[in-house]
Amino acid sequence: MNATVRDVARKARVSAMTVSRVINGSASVRPETKRRVERAIAELDYVPNSVARGLMSSKTGTLGLIVPDIANPFFTMIVRGAETVARRAGYRLLLCNSENDLAFEREYVEEMISHRVEGLLIAPVGDKSKANLLPLIRREFPFVIIDRSIAGFDSDLVQADSVGGAKKLVSHLISIGHRRIAMITQPGDVSTGRDRSQGYREALEAAGIAIDPAIVIETPTADRDGGYRVMKQVLALDNRPTAVFAINNLTALGAIQVIREAGMVVPDDMGLACFDDVEHLAVLSPFLTVMNQPTETFGTVASMLLLDRIGGRVGDWPRRVILQADLIVRVSCGAKLQTPRHRSGPPDVHTQREAD
Amino acid sequence: MNATVRDVARKARVSAMTVSRVINGSASVRPETKRRVERAIAELDYVPNSVARGLMSSKTGTLGLIVPDIANPFFTMIVRGAETVARRAGYRLLLCNSENDLAFEREYVEEMISHRVEGLLIAPVGDKSKANLLPLIRREFPFVIIDRSIAGFDSDLVQADSVGGAKKLVSHLISIGHRRIAMITQPGDVSTGRDRSQGYREALEAAGIAIDPAIVIETPTADRDGGYRVMKQVLALDNRPTAVFAINNLTALGAIQVIREAGMVVPDDMGLACFDDVEHLAVLSPFLTVMNQPTETFGTVASMLLLDRIGGRVGDWPRRVILQADLIVRVSCGAKLQTPRHRSGPPDVHTQREAD
DNA sequence: GGCAGATCTGATAGCGATAACACCGCCTTC
DNA sequence: GAAGGCGGTGTTATCGCTATCAGATCTGCC
């Protein structure tokens, strides 16, 4: 069904090699021969088979990308960033949703090796992903880890300063009067959970506030459902906190649902702050106080690191890129904003960025 | 660097063919031989090369997916749906962002053919994409079109009932008292723009309202920026409309920005309704009246159609799946909701004001 | 015991593209 | 005029895997 170099060669009355040379411009071909070949290509509607090419050259022109969930806006932006850079470099992305499942992740890593992608971008499930990544190390397979570091594992990595960011965010909550602050966090084997919890503790300690383990609650899944469940527990506590620090935007949304269902108002009855802004949402309803991570940049930088590694343009040592997150103070935390409600000028109408 | 069947064969003291048989279980192998081979595979950390396999069998285990922009929540959900179904069937997705650019689209189609994906899912740029898709037809390449149909082009297709949906939405605006309704639309060579404009006209005609071309304004890009620009024009009109029908969620967000910057309030000063809900956003701020399309289902159904076609389980005739969109009435259109808006405690302060 | 048939295994030949080399003219160059 | 160079082209072998066929070994059965 599909024409091959040989078909083109026959039609143009040359050898397959000459056709290849015309396609790749890899050597000079007599203008008239070239024309004949080009005509044959057009007539046969010939498209080179990059699978065959990939077999010869072990260059498949593809990169693998494994994320827990593309539909999570956080990862969506990472995908977009990664895709943009990859495309410019002539690469396509093979997309995998690990669904935060270690077994899936393992399979995908193996499948990416099998597909002979030239490199792998991965936002791992957690510390236990280490075992899944060892095959990559063994093969000296180029890969870059995104967002979550893995304890005791050195590799190229792009992430945000979760400890610092959490500390800043919680310190802000403290600065506007909150003393009893709950945290919705993730199990300690996910670096973002671990780091943000640490930032939380550091902020409290710095303010001389005792840490109450009863109001630091873990959710196995950092999504809306998880936030919802944990917030239910928080509201059931005897000694209710006045504010909640949610590990990410989705858990915060779940928490808001619970708070509203309980007939309470954010921030009057309960302050709220979290990691990760939600694009678009900020336009319609500039409400959540967040630590905004440069998610798209995670993707672009990770791709760039990966391409460098594929191209052999870097040494063996792992490169860790730590990007800064921005504190965006809006109303959910209970801060009094100086700006009027309907100031003009896009994009973040009701947003005040901290000026430090 | 990577072990091959031959390496495994040598180590297990069998032929490459036998190794292949063990891997694929394609023929019976003596248990003891099998064990030797499996040990060799484990020791060499052998992973079969699916590129080579793909060359032999022309089965690459990949599908192509071309969308204008993964970061657009509408397409994100399509990607997720498509990925889920593809994965269950043992396929990976090769992701392409066409950026609504016909030239990019053309390249991507060719590249997908070159990569020998087994089928292609594509949300086309518009009617002009026809030329880009002809190579697929010529090769009888399996593909499914998503969201936007192409004038004069028959193929497998999944989309929503844009005409009916728009009619329903605009009729709703009329039913709650709006008589002068502007529309932010897309050029007529994109089916969603064409169809929704038609629904808009049908609704007006049914209500005996004359159509004023001056308040049906096109934006070349149906994104926030496009909505922003068009809404500026709308507000500059002498005879301002009382409501706006935006072709999708992003243009609606852009429109809201303009309205707010003008010191106006939705829906009191300007009603607003659009196609496409925004996940998460509805939780935080149930504000926008929308026609909600089952986006994830677009992806899953399209994948299913494609897999059927690849598997040769269907005839030649094209299948068109039209999914229903749901009208979700919230406050932005200006409808008086029966349930008190702040029944379980007010949502965030800003939407609260808009609801007054 | 011997033969048909089943079971197991190997050799060979591609899938489609291209690297490496060989070759043929023809032009320089001394 | 022989040696060398170079542009243009073809031949061969190979990437890693597997379809196909053929050979080897074993089994059951008369």
C-alpha cells in the first residue's frame, strides 16, 4: 500500500540509494536525476518510513513523557511546555498517564525503552519510583525528572523550591494573624508532600508556634476528592484551625467544597492557601491565595535538559534546576488587599503580588 | 548498549528464532529451553525493540493525536479520554499541537504517516484542513475527526450538536428577557463557528428578533485574547447589547475581563453565556451559564471509532457520532435561579457581588 | 520395529532505509 | 600520458525482529 524507496527507484530508473540521497540531500545528485526522482516521489505519494530509518540510525525522533494525569492543570502546562521545545527540536512526544500508579509507571518506562524513544521526561509517582527508574540508569538512558525528586536518587531534575515556597506561604498566613493552621498534605514518600510539610513546620517554628500533628493530615491522592475528605476531618476537630494550607490547587478546591457545604465562608470562617494557581480560574474569580509555580517552564526546561543530554552536550553529573515559585496574595487567606476590586488592566485583575 | 535477540540467543545457546518464540509465545518451546532463554533475558536486561518489530509487522502500537492546543481545557479532556481508551487497547499516543496553523497541521499529518502510526485522531484547524487530510484518504489511512467537521468531507467524526446547542443557549437568553444579544464567533470556515452562528440565528428567528450583523463579530482565534478584543468592540457600540453569546469558554473569559475593566458587572450590566464548561472553575465559582460538551467522551468515542477502523471491524461508510451538550444555567446569563444563590454560605466574595 | 504425525529448533530471507565501499567517467596536473 | 581527484551512481550489508520453511527429535500406534 505504501510506496518504498525501491518503488520510487524503479519508477525513476535509478537505485534505491540515489533516492535516499535525494531525500536526505546527503550527497550530490545530477540535477536531471534528481528531478526524475522527485517526480517519482510525487507520483507515488511516497513518504519515507521513519520506523525503518529509526531502526538503522536508532534515532526515532520521539521523546517519552510520563505524567500522573494530563488533565491535572499542573501537568497539562508541563506537557505543553515540553511539547513546544521538543517540537522545535524536531521531536514528537509519546504521552503516558501513570495515574499515580507505580505498576503502570513501571510498564510505561519499559514500554518507552521498547519504543526506543530517545529520552524520557517523567513526573514520578514518588520515592518508590526509584525501582522503576533503575533500568534507565543501567542503560544510561537519558531522562529528566520533573516536579518530584526521589530520595537518594541523583539525576537531572526540574522542580520548584517547595520547602521555601511552603514556608513563605505559611509565614504569610501567620503574618496576617493565623496561629492555628492545618495542612492537607501527601504521604512522606512524595517529595512535594515531604518538602512542603517541612516548609510548613519551618514557618511555624520560626514564629514560635508549636506544631500540632493532629492538624497535619495526609491524603493518599492529592486531588479534589482527597482535599474533600481531609477537610471533612479538619472541620470535625474540636479545636478547629483558622486556616488551611493545602498541598495543591485541587485539594484546595475539594476543601472549599467542604467549607461551603458546612455553611462557612472563605476566608471569614476559614482561611485557605495552596500551591499552584489555576489558569483561567484566576481571571474569572481571583480568589485563591497561592504559591504559583512556573509549570510551563518546568516542561520547557526539562525538555531542554533532556535534549542536551541526548545530544551529549553535558557531562555525567546530574543537573538540578530549582525554579522559584511566586506568592500571589488574593482573598482566600484573609489578607486585606489594598487594591480596589475593579482596578483595570489585564490580566490578573484582582491580584496583588508580594513585592519582595 | 542494548541487548538484542541475538545476544540473548547466544547466552541461552539457542537460535534467535527461539528467543523470539519465547518472548511472543508464538509457538511451543521446550520448558527447559524456555527457562534458559528467560534467564538470559533477565541477565542481559533485554527489552525487545518495538521499532524493529514495527518494521516487520507494520504495527507500531501508536496512534497520532493532533489538536490545536493541549493547554486548552477543552482539548485537554479530549486528550485524556483518547489516551485512556488507547492505552487499554495497548496503544500509545503521539501528541501534536497544531496551534491552529494549517501549515503545521500539514506537516504533522505527513509526519504521522512517516512515523507509521496505526491511526490518527485529529481536531482539524477548519474547512481548509481538507487539503491536509487528502493524503490520508488516498492511502486509506484510518483516521477520525474530532469536534470540527469539514465542509464537503465525509469521514468518521465525533462532535457535538453545535447548531442545536447554540439555539438552546440563545433561546434561554431570550426567555429570560434579553432581546439584543451579541455573538463572539469564529470565521465561517470552522464548523463550530458556522454551526453555532446558525443556532444563534435560528434562535433569534424563532423569537421573531431581527438579526443585526453589527453585533455578530468574528475573532480569528477563539481564545481569551480573541474574546477580549471582540468584547472591546462590543462595548464600543452605540446600541449596546444586553447579553453576549461567546463561542467558547476562553472567549467568554476574555469578554468578562473587558466587562470588569469597564467597571461593569456580569450579569447586571451584561449577560453572558458560552459553550464549554471549565472543570474546577465551576466548583470554586459556579458562575458561567454554559452549554457543557462531554469533552472527555469526545476523546473516548473517537478512540473507539479509530480502533474499530484499524481492526477492520467496520465497513467503508463513515460514521458520524453527534453527542448532546447540556445547558447548565448559572448566574452569568442573568437568570433568576430558584435556589437562593447563597444557600449554603456565600461563595467567594467576587462572584457574590456579581450575583447581586 | 518402523512409520506417520506432532513437537521442537534452526537457517534463511526479508521488512525499508542507509552506511560503506566500489566503480565509472572525466578533468586536472606535472 | 599516468596518477590522482572528484562527481555521480550502484552494490552489498546491516539495523533487530520474525515469517517461512526445513530439518531434527520425539511420540504413539499398528
